[in-house]
Amino acid sequence: MTDFTDMKCPVCGKPFLKGDDIVVCPQCGAPYHRNCYQQVGHCLYEDRHGTKDAWKPPQKAAEKEEKICPRCGHPNRKDALFCELCGTSLSKNEQNSYQQPHQNPTAVNPGNGQMPYVAFDPLGGVAPTEKIDDISASDLAKVVQSNTSYYIPVFRNFVNNHKKRFNFSAFLFTGSWFLYRKQYKKGWTIASVLLILHALYQYVTYVVSYPVMQSLMNSAGVASDAYPSTNQMIAMSGMISALSTSQQIALALPGILMIGIFLIKLVFGFKANQMYKAHCVSVVKEIETSHPQTGTSSEKTILYQEKGGVNMALALGIVLCYTLITYVPYFFF
């Protein structure tokens, strides 16, 4: 039976209500209150019958449409910018590009040339409603957005089992990684300290230590483009022991600085995931406190996109600074 509750009578203009006595035109199907139709005596659209302009039932409101995430299949508001469950961007994806994650891979006919579908879990086996520091995994995923299948299980294992996982990205690109993950306060502090230490290392190496080492090599008869022999190295060792304390410190300082840089990077390699979890929890609490309404409003969605995800441009900028500090001195010394 057709539902006329979203339509209006063409005669009186009043919307149809449940229980109204309604009749429809046998030709085009236009609905009328029985009394209205009897007053007019014919269909108001009879001159259009059989044409392309004939009466047609109105389409459902566009507001009821949903945007399906192509990654996890979660239904989102049609104006959502990214998936509220896994954080995947929805701005460039079409709904029909998604295959249901519960589809049976064996249901695909191997003879039709299609690859069997393999389901992907964006939360790495963690239930969306599971709590991590009193925050649901799905809310944390809104902040992480990129590589949620790695970080969400790591967060859970740390909270539930106190297991830490070494983050090699944070170890190799310490300051850049924190800025990449939008931990700006920590990132700028760590990146600034490491940049200063790298710059100091280059200065001490080429301005302080290099002249002393060059003097020792000349005294031992070592050519600048040759590796010292065993006898020359023994002779240089004796000369180093005869140097003043300040000269010995000048020779050792580059190594001390490099060890310090390595230890800082090592510490943050072990602590990065824990610090990132605390950052994500803080962002979720901040957004949910300032926007406590239920559902996913457009404003809240935009806040998650601004505060979550990654900042690739800033991270690459810091990497470029490290590269310049490391290699520019080679052109001057």
C-alpha cells in the first residue's frame, strides 16, 4: 500500500494524515481526499495523462541519504567529511565503491575474473565500543584517522596489559613524527632541541674538533685523502694523550653530542605510542566536552578533522631542516 503521509491533496493543499479517506486517479495515481475529488469530479492532471509531464509521486527527502564509508562500511551523515568510525576521508569516495565487510570471500565466482574480497578491520580487531581510558575505540579512531589498525590495538594493549611497543617512526624521525601526528607542543619542543643539538654537533665537528684532528694528522704524516696506518694511529694516540684538557674535550664532544641525540631518540621511540594515546584521549575529551550533543554534528566533524589525522607538510619541513643542517657543512669544509 502506498504511503501518502508525505504528500498533499492537489485540491485543498492539506497534507494527508493517517486514517484519511483517500482516492487515487486510476490513470496517473494522483491522490485526493475523497470529498475533494467528488467536488472537482475529475483528476486535476487529466490533461497530462499519457505524457512525460504526468503526475509522479515525490521522491524521498535528500536528508535521509547516508554516506557509506568505503573502508569499513559504516553509515555516516551525507555531509560528513570523514567516517565517524574509522576516520577514512569521505570527500572523494562514492557509496557504490564499497563492498560489505561481512561478504563471504568464497561467494565470489572464481570463474568470473574477479578477485575474492578480503575484509579489512580498520580498528585492528578492537570493538568500536570498547573503552580505552574511558574513551571508545571509535572516538579514538576519529583522531588517529591514518593507520588506525596499528594504533588502536597498541593503545588497548598498553592500557589493558601494560605492554609497550617500540615506534620506529618516532625513533627515526623523532621531532617530525610528533608534528606529523599533530602533537604540536611536544613536537616543536622535541624538534627544536634536536635541531639545536644537530647544529651544535656540526659546528663542534667542523669548527672545533676538525682543526685539532687535522693538526694531529699532519704531525703524524697522514695525508688528508688517506686512511692512517697502524703506526700512524699509535703515534696520533700518543699525541692525543699529550693534548690539553680543552683540546681533548674538543675531540670528544662530537661523539658525546651524537650519543645524546641517539639516547633522546631512543627514549621517545619507546614512549611515543604512550604519549600519542594520551594526546588522542585529550583531544576526544576536549571536543566532546565542548560539543556534548548526541550524534555527529558538522561542527564536531570538522573539529575532529582539524585536530586529528596527520600534518605531512609540517613533518617534511622539519625533515628538510635536518637534511640541510647535516649536509650543508660539506660544501664549506
